[in-house]
Amino acid sequence: MKQVFLNLMSNQTDQITLQVNGKSQHCSPQTALPQLLEQLGLNPRLVAVEYNGEILHRQFWFETKMQEGDKLEIVTIVGGG
């Protein structure tokens, strides 16, 4: 029983909580932004990202690591005519 409790505790500490488009999401600490987008089922080439209130240029995506409490707004780019 004690081992099960310890496993549950370690699983909880392996995840952080962040806000994505106003909803709580969980991921591993230090997850890179492109990896998070893929985990969310999004094509990184077809989205624009606001990270903690600032539009984040693509050149910074790989070095941007998710941290507890981050806030992202993700907009999908849709083509049409």
C-alpha cells in the first residue's frame, strides 16, 4: 500500500499544469513548445502561439520550455477562399 501511494505521489510531481486556450492541460516539466503542440494533436506549422501574453516567434519555439502556470493561446491557421 505504501509503495502504491509513493508511485501516485511521484506521478503527480512529474506533471505540471498550464493553461492552453483557457483550459488546464498537463505535461512534463521542461517540455519544448513544438513537443507540446504535437501532444495536443496540433500541426506546429499551422498555428500561431501567444506565450504568457506575448506572440512567440517560431525561432524561439524549440528553446521555450513549459513551466508550471504558463499561459498559452494557440490559434490554428485556416486556409480558404
